Amino acid sequence: MSKNARMTGNLRIGALISGSGSNLQAILDACESGKISGTVVFVGSDNPNATGLQRASDRNIPTFVVDYGTIIRRHRENPERFNAPDAADIQTAMGRQHLMPQEADPAKRLQFFSTRAAAEAELLLNMAAYRFDLLVLAGFMRNLTPYFIDRVNSDPTHPRIMNIHPALLPAFAGVDGYGDTVRYGCKVAGCTVHFIDYGEDTGPIIGQKAFAIADTDSLDTVRKKGLELEWQLYPTCIQLFAEGRLQVMEAVHRLKNGTEVRRKTVRILPPDDIAGT
């Protein structure tokens, strides 16, 4: 599909989860109601105990598990027998990633990327059984490396891995966006849908929703309000993808000191400005 072309037929969606899959449920409901012109074709997880897998099984959607914990433990216990992807592929991923500083301990960097690439190779093997147009991370609590990303994004100008984050990026990247927002004393919280890139929650932003934090709010109520917005925002952004209305562009900003700041951004095209329609 060209970067501006409208999808023909239903969007084929693959999903990865780690836990209860509440965002997966919102996506499934939106597909069933017609808010998303698409179908979820598989659900995978890194966690054998992810209760969200049942949401897919209840709808006869194929599921699979790649147990990251077992893979990482296997490597630590017996690294000489560890079955990892080709060393050249791991070195390439290490050179492109923005997850870990290049000056970090070489042994720790190699272990991290070796184990993740091995798990990602199993993810890719399972995913290869299904044709999909878009991969959504619906509470998938693992950072993806360039080893995986480059194999899904076969066309760099047309990213097709989407994530939802519980904070208004670029603030509060990481695993506890709502908690970090509350602990910082922010008066506004929210959620962000973005494309995945080589960093942690650094990819180009597709959409955001925000809400005020009241003095009476607790972390639990902030999370509840945030989740309700997530369930609205994610299907909306997926439908924009299905309609071919997401265009990734490079924005260039020139500072007063002459420095150029380059950043990939997402332009949402109006319905009547889609190539081929």
C-alpha cells in the first residue's frame, strides 16, 4: 500500500499484548461495530498468563505466546547453547537502536539485544502465518528492537507498528506514564498513539487525548479516566490508518542559533486528499 492510498477491503490487524488486553477489547469492539474497517487476525503475547488472550479465543481469533521470560532465563543459565539470530543481525540492531547508550557495558548490551532478538525471531515466525497490514501494541510491555521493527516495516516510509502510551508524549515515556504524571504534580494527563521507532516511546505521534487532573483525583481515578480515553483514541487512529489518511513527514525547525531540528511527524490527511481516491 502506498503511503497515502486507501485500504481496499478490511484492514488486517495483528495485536500483541502482555496483560488483560483492555485496549484489545476496545479494538475488537470497534471492529465489530464498524468503527474500524478491519479485522483482528491474530493476538500474540510475551506472557503465557496474559488474560487478554481469552478475549481473542472467545472470538475464535488465533493466539500464540512467545515466553520472553523463559528465553531470557535460558540465555542466562546456558549462554553457550543459546539459539540466537545471526550475530551480524544483532550487531546491526545494536547500531541502530536508541534504547541503550552506546557507551553502556558491552556485555550487558549484547545480552539484552541477543535475548530480545531471539524472542523477536520467534514472534516473527508466529506472525508469518498471518497476513496483516497493521500491528498494534495493546499493552505489550516489551521494547521492540530494530531487528523486529525493520522486518515488519518493509517500507520505511510507511510504518505499520502502532502503540498507545499512557501519557502525553514526549513527557513520561516508559512503563508508568500515569503514575509519573501524577507524581510530577501535573494538572493535565492524557494518552498518546504513535508509530514505533528505534527508541522508547519516541516515534511520530498520531493522536492524543487529554483531561484535567482534579484535586480530588487519586492515581487510580487518573488511570481510570485515562483508560476510557485510550479506548476512544486507539480505534480512531487505527481507522485513520485504514483510510490511508496518515502521512509520515519530516519536519525541519531552524532555531535562532542556526541549529536545525529534524523530527518525523504525522500529518492527518482530510478525506478528500487521499491519493487514488
